[in-house]
Amino acid sequence: MSAATIDEVRVRQAVEARGLDWHYRSETESTNADVLQHHARHGREVVAVCEAQSAGRGRRGRQWLSPHARNIYCTVGLSRNLPPARQGLLSIVTGLALCRALRAQTGLAVNLKWPNDLLLGGRKLGGILIESRAHPGVGDFFAIGFGLNVLMSADELAEIEGPTTSLAQNLETELDRSAILLATLDAVIDAIRNFELDGIGQLIDEFSRFDAFHEAVVEVVSAERRIAGVNRGINADGQLRLETEQGIELHSSAEISLRAVTP
């Protein structure tokens, strides 16, 4: 499938209609950095999109491969007043919104791997990186970044470490990156703005339906150790509930990575 740049006018109009500023570049170091800098200067909510990132990052500082006009590189900058212990839920909220939007757009069974990877057929389709800045008394500002592999070919995907995929590798129809971007943006903005703490129970239930490793034997890997257990979903703070022989252990996203255990 041929690459074409995002329809900037179409997307900008939709973003500004939602009351957010628009920040678009052909290439930038990081859309998360663009959003944080924009908010520091102007104090406004904003969406940043680019065609390529020269310093794109995934979780734990990993580089995110960003070929020009092939994928979606986007960050939504929104303010929310949430207790620190519950801010980890925003990754879940964002991931579920992306799963719903992509399923509706493509018909593909996109799932969420806790806490911030999108999987399709067991391969990584995209990821989420959230950064925040505290503003005492008025809530925190969150840069909610997501990257989606849209048009990448098999040869391009082979350059990425680990099993990866793209929408183009799973669909024969022509893909409109602008339409996918608009759908995912709407879903994420609505989900973050509408998320309320009294809806955590529903969020936990929804996560179980989209969880790529639901009730599966998994391995939690940290710098110090590897622990195998059964994935029992998340708790009210967004922590992973891992059932081991010693009982339920809780793990936060900053500490670990999660892997499936194959028989």
C-alpha cells in the first residue's frame, strides 16, 4: 500500500472542534515532547501528530521505529485531576479506547497487553506512552502518546525486535491513515475526559474482555527476577494481579514487562 501524508486540514478541523490546539510536523523528535512543550508555553490542551519521529520512545526508554508516512504517531495532551494512585489506570483507559476504535474501523480483533501494548494475532501492533506534569491545585497534565503500525511492510517490520505486525499485513483493503487517526483520536479524547473513578469496576470488567493474556500463564520479568503465574487481570489501581503458589502478587507497570509462557 502506498504511503500518503495525513490530511492535516481534515484532522486539524476535527481536533479544534473538540477545543484542543493542533500541532503538526512532518518530522519531530517526539510528539510527547511537543505536547509537553506546548502546554508549558501556552497552558492549553493540544494534539500533536507527525509523519516521522527521530527520537520516538516506547516504554522504559526503548526506541520506537518511525518510518515516514507509514504509521500513526500521535500524542493527546489533556488535563485531569486524579489521585496519584489511580493515574496508572489512564494507560488502561487509553488502550481500551484504541482497541474499540481499531476494531470498529478494521474488524480486526485488536487486544490489549497490560499495561500499554496493542496486539493483533499475538504480535505487537502499537504502544502507549504516558508522561505527566504536576500542577498543584488544578490537576495534572498528561501527554498520552500512542503509535500504531499501519502501512509497514513485512520487510520493514523485520527490522523491529520481537514479533510485530501492521494493519496492512492483516487487511487486503486500502487503508486511510487519516480516518484511522480521527477514529482513534475521538476514542481516546472521549475516554480520558469521561473516565470517572466510580466507573473503575466497569473498566476492570472491560479490560478482562480485551486482555490478550486473560487467565493465561504468564511471566513477569524485572531487572531482579522472573516470576511465573496466572494473569488474574488488574486491580482498582491498574496493577497486574498475578496468582502464584504464594497467592496474589501485585505489580505496577513501571517495574516489569509481561510475557506469555508457551507450553
